[in-house]
Amino acid sequence: MADTAEFIKDLCTPAFVVDIDVVRRNAETMLERFQQLGVQLRPHMKTHKTLECADIMTGGSRRCIAVSTLAEASFYADHGYDDVLYAYPLPFDKVERCARLSERLALFHVLLDNKLALQQLTRRPLQRGKVWRVWMKLDCDNGRAGVLHSTQDALQLARDISETTGVELTGIYAHCGNTYGCKGKEQITAIAQETTTNILQFMERLKAIGIQGPKSSIGSTPSCSHPVPDMAMLSEVHPGNYVFYDVQQSLIGSCRLEDIAVRVVTRVIGHYPHRNQLLVDCGWAALSQDGGGRLPTGYAIIEGHAELKLTSMTQEHGRVEPLSGALDYSQFPLGSTLYLIPHHACATAMMHQVYNVHSKGKIVNTWKVFRGW
Amino acid sequence: MADTAEFIKDLCTPAFVVDIDVVRRNAETMLERFQQLGVQLRPHMKTHKTLECADIMTGGSRRCIAVSTLAEASFYADHGYDDVLYAYPLPFDKVERCARLSERLALFHVLLDNKLALQQLTRRPLQRGKVWRVWMKLDCDNGRAGVLHSTQDALQLARDISETTGVELTGIYAHCGNTYGCKGKEQITAIAQETTTNILQFMERLKAIGIQGPKSSIGSTPSCSHPVPDMAMLSEVHPGNYVFYDVQQSLIGSCRLEDIAVRVVTRVIGHYPHRNQLLVDCGWAALSQDGGGRLPTGYAIIEGHAELKLTSMTQEHGRVEPLSGALDYSQFPLGSTLYLIPHHACATAMMHQVYNVHSKGKIVNTWKVFRGW
């Protein structure tokens, strides 16, 4: 069990493990990078959803974070965090909960991309002399939430927000999730530049109609891992995944494999020479199905074993086979462990309630994870 | 929030909802089906992992269940369950925990498919006059865990188990997971027949070498939803998913759509006419990525809207578009809810910590879920 093991090799498997030294390095690198650029880092909590990792990402300030669910916002607020941006298109069922957080915290920010959402806010005026702090979501060609940056609608919505009583247009927020289609630094910086240019141009258009106050922020781990100089003109950035990184980020070009802080420890539970396979005790219940098995090594990279592929999974079983030739079972005795480097850390972390935190393989902490909406 | 909503339409979304009437009907149908066949039903808990649903599946007996993780076994044992089969190839890190459960319960069963696992048991003799109750996993051409049914190795392992001091060969266990490749009742019954024939022939071969005691069991929701007459000669069956069913099971032919007990309630959070899409607040964090979006309607079926497709998801967002033509946004106002019928209930249920249980849309209970290994 996690609570009695001294080393990660002794954990009951499957187990999610986090290398605290890599986490600290990733967090410090990002903090320093944007300190040097003079841009506020607002780390996103969606990847890990723990208090301890948030403390590391904020450099201990417990201020200035982004979250993707309102339950996370409440969790962090309950633990002394403030300046929390609920970076999600305001869902109409959660207005009252948002109002209470706005009244309770010094700075609680909501996000929206349409006028009906703005109307929802005006129907619930805040008490205690507070105003709704609103970020407008701008779609800088990412194609998910947001008003299209180039449209008159975007300008009009910004104007509506800034002219509404009890509401303040605090910032303009864009997520450059389209960096996830990139391969290599050159493509990443091209998208980072494009998103930055789009949002900065939008800020200029706002100024031209007399709206000068709002901050600007873009996000995504790829763009913030390779910022372009123009990003220094932004107020904030809001990446999240970088604290763990993963195989996907290494393929995009955001990081090296050695920057990936997380693994799933799994154990060999069966040898099946008649089909040249072994079974491990990690199925999608512990790894997630992210990536769809399309890596050359299947659903994950098996650390130190480039010759192996995690070919398929069911809920609690994983099938491993060699990329070619016959499996040498003597290398993988029953009961021995393998370390899976996940395709997508956000998805794998979601499958675990406890993270086993280690330094050089020695367990130094256990992080409990917060879930829900 | 779940705790204040009276009807599922008022839940904060995304929310996992369970129709208690359908659950009861599915559970009773399965109980009656195998009672009539004279075969013991040992329902598998892996799909739901709750106490309340286990009570329904066991008809209130709290006896005779199968689980896929040892943490589940302990959870049920802690709540008065007994006759628990840990239906998973014995992982060598969990022998001591298994021993304690064996000593504590009247009947705790382990499963194995190799001689090294048997040796692990003999190194930890049970106290309190107990013997290890061992089920041998037989691979009846399913191709996951188990010794191949047709081999001499299988007979030899059964003999080894039955001749080992402190160990009892309690049963032979086969999972016909290959039914998941079926389309329609005819194909399902063909695999059910094949698996049944294989295991019954194996039982005959055991008898021929003087091993008469062990029980026989096969599982899988498809085969147990359409049992063949020969299954009456088995001692037990161990399906699990049937209590919820899902789109995958309906496509296999195990059930009708109206037998599916679970939904994810999601809410419209954005309209994007320029790309003919709307956004909902259900991403893979609430639905799982199961099925890979390969249904004609994408990652799920949107209840009552055969014209819509859940085309893609990120962690907390889902993109919905029409299968053809222009989306009629007036039908889907911002803030309105949609009901997603999951591709795979086991995978979707895993993403939630709380199930909102309803009868005809009125919330009647909240089930808390147990997780871990």
C-alpha cells in the first residue's frame, strides 16, 4: 500500500508516481521564464488538482491561479488561495456559486463569451461592494470556446461588458490549444506568435474604442514552453500541463522526455509465450485511454524499454508485446515492475485519487487529489 | 449541486445519473434468468463499485460477488459482504493483503493462472484453519489472462493446485471477453456456446484425472444476457456491466437502448454558428474517451437527438454538431441540458465520485463510489 512503501518500487500497483525534483524544476523554469519576460504567470491547476503542486507552481504565494472547474475554485479558496480565475465559459447553473466566491475572495474571476452569460451576471448583483470580474474569452483561431477575435461581435461584447453596471471587464483570455497539433519548436512559436498578435491587435482595437483597462492572457503549455518575444507585451499567461509534462508534450516539442515528472508503476502479472505477450496490471482504469494507442509504443512509453509496446488495455489489464521478435521473458519476471510514461498527464492523473511523490525513487509525500465540478 | 437538486434536470453539470428503476429491472432479470437455469449468479462489481448497487445485484444477500481490484474486495468486506472472488491474476505484491482477507472472511477466493503464483500462496500459509481458495483462470480463446484450455499445461496446473497443501482448487474461471467483438444475438450465443463447451470439456478432463470438486464459471454481460442451454451445466456465471448496460452493449446485441440505466447530464455552454457547433460542459473528464469517437454519433448517443454528434472532446469541453445541415440553435438554448448515453458505462462511471440516482427524473439517492487498487 502507498502508506507503507518506502520506495516507489515497493508500491502496490498500479500506482501514479510524481518525481518532485522534476516538478520543482518544471515549475521554477516557468516562473523564471515569465518573470524575466515581465509577464505574470497564472498557472492552471487542471492537470494535478492538488494543494501541494499548486503551492509549488505559485512559488508559495497561493495567489493568481486558473482552474477549469468551479469545484476546484472552491477547493483552492477553502485552502487560502485567492485571485482565482475560473477559466471556463460561465455555465448558467453555477452563477450563484460563482457569486458567493466573488463575494468571499478578494479576486475571483469568471469568463464568458456571450451576452446571455453577461445577463446572467447582472441578474445576480454582488454584495459587499463587489463587482463581477469578467474575462472575455477570445477565440484566436483555436476553435473551441470564445468570440472570434477578428469579428465586430468580439468588440461589441467587450464594450457591453465594460458598460454593464456591477461588472468589470478585467481581461481578455485566449487559449492557443491549436499548438497541440504542432511538431517542433518552429511550429509552436508560429502559433504562439499568431495568437499573441491576434490578442494584442484586439487590445489595440479595444483601446481605439476607449477600453484601456483589461489585461491580456494566453495559455497552453507548448506556447509557454517556447514563448515568442511579443508575449512580453501580454499581462499574463496561464499554462498548466508543464508541471508534469508528458509524451504528447515531448512529441509536440514542448519538453524533453527527461522533463516528464510522472509515471504509472505497473507490475507483470502474466506470461503468454503462445501469443508473445505479457500482461501488466495497468489498464485504462489507471492510465486512461488518451492517445488511442497510436504511439509507436502504443498507449504509453515503457521507460527503459523502447523495444516494448503497450498494445491494448481493458479496464484493469494491459497487454505488452515486443515491437519485433520474441519477448525475452527472463527480463520481465512475474511480479517485476515497469514504469509507464503517460501520453497525456492530465488524463492519467484524473484516474488516480492519490499521487505517490518521490525523490530519486524514495517516497517523500502523498498528495490527495480533488475532483468534481 | 447534487445535494440540493430535486430533479436531475436541476443538477450542476456534468453529472452522472443512474435510473434506479432500470437498474432494478436489469438486476432482477439477470437474477431470475440464472435462478431458472439453476446456476449461481456471482455479479461482478467492477462497473459501479458502490454498496447500494451491489445490494441490488445480490438481491440483498451481500454474498457471492466478483471484484477486479483488491481494494474493492476490502471495501465490500468492510461492509458485511462475504464470499468474495478477487477475479484477477494474483499480483505478487498483494499476497499478504489477500491472506488477511482469506483469514477474515468465511469465503475469500483468489485467482491464478501460473505456478509461480501458486508458490506465492504456499509461502504464506493461512492461519485460523483456513485454506487458500483458488480459482484457476482458463483462457477459452479470449486471449487475455488464463492458461489455454486445450493444453496439457492447464491440466497440470489444476493438478498442482489441487495437490498443494493449504490450497484448495475451488473453481475454474473463464471470461468470454471475446463476445465484445460480436454483433447480434447469434454471434453472442456462438461464443457463449464455444466458451461453455470448452470449460465443460475441461471439467470432464479434470474428472478423468480424479479432480471432481471444482466449480465452473464463465462471464461477460453479452453471454449472460443471451445464455445458451448448456450454461445450465455451469456452477456460476459472473457478469457485471448488465446492471447499467451501455451503447456498446446495445451494439453488441446484449440489450436494447431502453435497458441502459446511465447518462451524463451536460449543459450547453456555447453557440458557434460560424462553425455550426455548440459546446457542452462534458469533456472526457466526465465521459471518458471510450469508443474513440467512432460511433456514428461520435463519443456518445445524445438522447432524443439522433441528428447530433459529439464530435470531439477536451478535458472539460465537448463539441456537438449536426450529422448534416445547419444546427437549429433555438432547440438548444445556452444553459439547456442534454443527456449523453455513454459508449461504455464502466469507463464513464470511473470518471465520477458520486452517482445521482433517480426514478423518473426525481433524485432519490446519491451513491458514493469506491476507487483504488
